[in-house]
Amino acid sequence: MIASTDGNSVVNPGETIGVFGSGQLGRMFVIAAKQLGYRVHVFSPTHDSPAGQVADLEIQAAYDDYDAVECFAKCVDVITIEFENVPVETIQAAAMFAPVRPGAKVLETTQNRIKEKSFLRENGFAVGGFKPVRSLGELKSACENFLPAVLKTTTLGYDGKGQVIIRDPMEIESAWRQLNTREAILEELIDFDFEFSVVGARNISGAFASYQPIENQHRNHILDVSFSPSQLSKSLSMEARKTVYRIMDKLDAVGVLCVEFFMSRDGRVLINEIAPRPHNSGHLTIEAHETSQFEQQVRAVCGLMLGSTRQLRPAAMVNLLGDCWDSGEPRWHLGLSLPNTKLHLYGKSIPKSGRKMGHVTALAGTSHQAADHARAARKLLSFDFPVETRRPKMTDRRFSDTAS
């Protein structure tokens, strides 16, 4: 067991990894870690969590139960996170007994949208316009600079929660009341062609590896379909990957980090946000790449060499939300009947509208064919689920389906 927390200790297979957080990202991390021979303990606020179901040990306690945090940290050799909203105080308490990767500095920056956007702008990264907002008066003043805009809570928002779009000055007061917060951020509403993400990894020696950009399509502010290769040109793809490297280097981040980008209609590539952990869009790496984002996280936080990110085949992923259960239990035998598709369920017992219950990955000759196959598999699971068939236009010279 590790006796020091100097941040440079290598953790070998057979030793124990601790994970703060216990959702589906933690579940897939645990599976990858156990394939490499590690034992895994998860710290979860709830019992029988998706990650806890497959871990060697699940500690159920609140994040502010520092006695439980200390006990947890003393029994593992390194700690990582499953989501970025673990309280910084919890990370600091655990770090007294075991290395935590990524550490408190990364979470302090990425947990708060104002701090995150300020960090990006101060370090020369391209972001849309934004203004901190702490009162209705400040919001009205900020809206004079740019509308339309989106008003967001500074913490805890995800999948469209904690944000309101403002298109007209008449909507300002209702938006402020709806958000019901003391601090928010007003962001320029970007007119974009498409969104893409880049997942990168950095280990304790500073070695870096990244996956080629993954294109994302949303429905109701929730990620619906991701596919790779994207339509980005090789030059823009390389520039985006360099950006992820620079961000991880500036943060001294160890582990996996995803950057979401907008390709704006006026030709700008802008950063939307940072996620200092595996990302929903990166699930397709499990089948499509030599090393998945989850194995990469294991390698990075344990101090091992990073794995190859070479893509084996074009791939796509579709999320399975609780809506797929609206007409009853999904038709698993039909959804599993298509070749080159893989089903991943997260062990959640109660399906709810908008809740991520699992995903389907498909492989094919092109990324668009893979997306069609993945959508078809989801359609077979639930005949009532709408199918989006529109494909991005491929008319701009910047875009190429063979980009790497």
C-alpha cells in the first residue's frame, strides 16, 4: 500500500484503485481496471450503484463524511474520479493518505463555469463571449453586450439542466427567476455547424495521447449520437488535439480529460466546456480503438505507459434513455439481432425520461453507416423511439470523412 502521496508513485496490477463516484462512467472504468488485474473500491453516496455492482468493494457514505473518506483513502493505492463534482474538500482530505489523480487544482477549475472559462481565456484558448452574473441588474447589463445568449448555473448543470436560453430582452427577468441562483454565467449563444469532442489522456510523467475528434449530435440538450471519424479536416483535427494537450499541460491534469468544441458557422473553432474524466462521446472507443478511454484512464492514473489510440474501424454510439422503456421492457432480442452492434447497460433499475440507461455502439465501413446501424438497433429496441436521419452536409472543403 502506498505510504506517501508525492504524486509520482506507480501503481501496478494487483494493487487497489479507489474511485470517487459510482455511475456508469465508474462502472466502465471498474471493468477496464479489473481486466488489467486491479482491485477497485468505489466511494458512493448510494447503495448498489452501477459502479458498485462490479467493484470489489462499495463504500456507501456522503462525500462530507470525512471519517469514511479517510478510511477509504487508507485502503487504496491511488484514487481517481468518475465525475467532476466531487467536493474539492473531499479530494483534499483523501489526498492526505493516497495520491488523487486528477487533483484538487483541476477540479477547482472545472467545477465552476466562471473559473473554467476564465482559465481558458487567460491562457489564450478560444471561447465564446461570457459574463459572470450575480444579480438581475448584472444580467440586464450583460445582455446589452450579446443576445441571444444562454444563462447557466456556475455549478452542477448537465444535459441541459441549469440553463436557460435568452433570445429577447423581455425574457431576462423570467430567465433569472427560473434559474433561481445567486451566481450564474451568461454565455454567447454560438451559431454552430456541429459540435465535436476530443478525449485526451496524460500520465504522471507528462506523456500525452488523444483520440481523433468525435462528432456529436444532441436531442433535447442530451447527447444522442456520437460518431468517428468526424467531418473535420486533418489540419483542424490536429489543432484540436494540440489544444487538449495544452489544456491538460496547463492544468497539470493526470487522467483522462475531454474538451467539447463548437465548429461555428463563421469558421471559428471554440471551446464549449471541459470534462476532467471520460466522456459520454468516448464510449465508442471501447469497441473502435485499440485502447478504450477507460483503460487509458487506468493507465494514466496508475503511472503506466499510455495505450495506442489507433482507431480500428469507423464507429458510432447512440444513448439509450429511459424513454426506450416507455412502451414496456425493450425488445432485447431484436436490438441484439443486428451484426456489428454492441449493447452496454448500466445496471440502473428504474428507467426515467432523459436518464441514461445504456448505449449501443456500431461498427461499419464509414462513420455515417455506423450511425445508421446504431440508430436502427435502438429503433428495434423501442418502436416508439424517433429516428433522426438527417446527415451533416459535406460541402465545405474543411470537412472530410477520412480525417484523422
